[in-house]
Amino acid sequence: MSKQVLIITYFFPPHPEVGGIRLRGLAKYLPEFGWEPIILTSPLPEKPDPQFKVVQTDDLGDIITYLKQKFGLNENRLIEDQVGTLSRYYDKKINLFPKIIKLLKRLVKEIIAYPDEYKQWRSIALAKTHELLRNEKFDALISSSYPFTCHLIAKGIKVRYSIPWIADLRDLWTRNHYYPYSPIRKLFERGLELKTLSFADALVTVSDPLAQKLRTLHKGKPVYVITNGFDPDEVKEKPLTKEFTITYTGYLYKGKRNPGSLFKAIAELINERMIERQKIKIRFYGISGDHWLENEIQKYHLEDVVSMNPKIQRDIALDKQRESQILLLLNYDHPEEAGVYTGKLFEYLAAKRPILAIGGPRGVVTELLEETRAGVHPLNYEELKKVLLEFYNEYKTCGYVPYKGNEEKISKYSHREMAKRFAELLEIITKMGNS
């Protein structure tokens, strides 16, 4: 007989946030291992896949969006990108206005949006859970962040109903090397993290280096590593493009993921007549308002080589990946990135096309690509230039770039395997609770 697990996640498909992909895979494959999931989530933009039992709550919305609406701003753009709009809206002569907006945004982020901008969802989600528990019995809970409010909700349920609980941290909380707030807030929030997660029966994160950080902070708490994955049902092949295409799908996070070294290497190889200009196409999908990227393209005179395209539906993005000669994976250039996988990496594995990772130190991405032979991660500029030329020469010789991935190794990173690991952990914590 199957057991029931309540999965608490603010993001779930068809919500476009990439973090929801992990939870969709978990919900899809957990039943194969004796666990029936019920998903508690925020209002979705469209109807969810009917194969999932999804409970959507009401939602007051996030605080940042509320302020944008109040001041007549575009909800889908950052406040700092619209300071000019605000200045025109009020008074062109107010030179201090941008500074006021910056201060206001910091105040909202630091104090009002604590621990995150989705804090208002906590009371709504808890009320919905109490309602569910009148008719349902949950054998376990899984809460997944970001946002960390999901863990506050799970803690409230755990305290009241004593249901075994796994806290899944796709990204770390206060140990995140991109923690964006002041030292004072971090001090208070670290206390909140310690108090909240002390009630969890187990912590999960996506890599060994991140797990070690959790073990250092949450001493004595069981910490497990369960990587992200790809849906084996999405492994498909398509006819490849005739051109030597390099494709990137997703956001660039205001230049933290920077393809500048790729542009430089391609420009040099074209100028050295090692690559034919008319044969190569570099395609970006999901780009909106990235003027710095336009500047990079112009800097290397690649306007006819690089195309910037707006966000497209996920199924179309997957097709663009499958038809591409090379898939571009951009990592942040930060030493702490050694323990970070991007969700994009696993999506690329399902496309069965060679992956070219650029940026960041040697780490878990490098090791995964070496293990699976699904791609390469050159760690300096000369290596990058050499790899690009090798790919291009294969393309010239074969008419395409051969894919060399080891399917047996790659299968370890499927959503099915991910769900199996979670199911094993669910059995462990429920047995502990019954002992």
C-alpha cells in the first residue's frame, strides 16, 4: 500500500521557474517507489498536468511585485532598471530620486521581505494544510526551497502534527556564497535557519560540497546528497542544424553568466581562418533587455553570428537544444561555484548533444561531464579555443558534431533515480519516527 507525502513548493510546472522541474520529476516518479505525492503550491499560471495531485492555494503575491504595482512599474522588470521610468513619472528635476529608490528597495529586501518576498504565503499555505489534514493522512513532508518560506511552513506542520520532514535545499540558505543581504540581517537569518531546520528529520542538497557546508552549520543533523536530474521521457533526438550551431537557453543573470570568452575565441578563430564565418551560428533564447550582451557582441564584431531571441516555451526550447550541434552551459566565475550544478546542465543531458561548459572553477560540473562524457569544461582560454576548434573540425569532417555521452553513466542523473533516492530517505525517516 502506497504512503502519502506532502510536497511543499512555491514553484511547480507550468510555472516557468526552473526550480519547479526538480519537484515535477519527484512527483512523477515517486509513485514507482511506493509514495503518492500531493503537491501544495501557489497559484499556477495554467492548469497543471492532470497526472499530478496539485493543491493550489490563494496567494497575496510577493511584496516586491506589490510595490511595483503601487508605483506603476513593469512587474517583470527589476526596480533598478526602471528608475528612469519612476523619475519621469514623478519629477524630472528630482536628482535624488534614484538614490531614494535604491534605499527603498534595500529596506524592502532587508526588513520587509524577510526571510523572502513570499513570506505572506506562509499563513495561507498552513491554513490550506490544516484543511487538507481533515481528510488526508500524510506519512511524511518534503519542503523545497527557494523560497525558504516553504521550510517555515513545513516546520509549522511538523510541530503541530509530528509528521516526519525532509527539508530540500536546492540552493543553500545563509551559507549561500551569493547571500545578498547585510551582515546584520545574515546574523538574524542564520538564527532563523538553525531554529527552523532543527525540526527537520533530514536535510537534502544537490552536491557534496554544499552538503559539507550544511553539516558544518547544522551539526549532528543528517545531510544527504540528491542531485537534480532530467526526465527520461524527454530524451529525444531531432535532425541537426546544417550550420555549426552553439545554443544557450535560459537567463544570463545580468552578466553573472558571461559568454565573453566564447565570443573572443570565435572571433579569433574566424580571423585566423580556422572557422568559416558563414558556417557558425550562436543562438541565445530567453534574452530580454540584456544590453551588456549586445555590447559584447558588437565588441567582437559578431552581429551576423550571434542572435538574441526572447523567451520561448519550454517544449520549443527543448527542440532548439536537440537540433543544436553544441549546447552552451555558462557558469558563474566564483570559487565557491565548485559545488554548484545548474538545472540547465541536467536538461541538456536529455538533449543528447555535446555540452560546452564555460566559466567557473573545476568542480562538480567538470566531474559530471568527465564521468558521463556528455561534454567538456575547458578551464582556461587556450583550452576553450582548442576545444572549439576540435568541435568545428569534427563538424567539417562528419557534417555534424558526434555525441559521445555514456548512456549508462548519464542514466544515474535521471528524475527516476532522483525519486528513488528520495523514496529511500522517506523510508528511513518514517521508520525513525515510528521507532
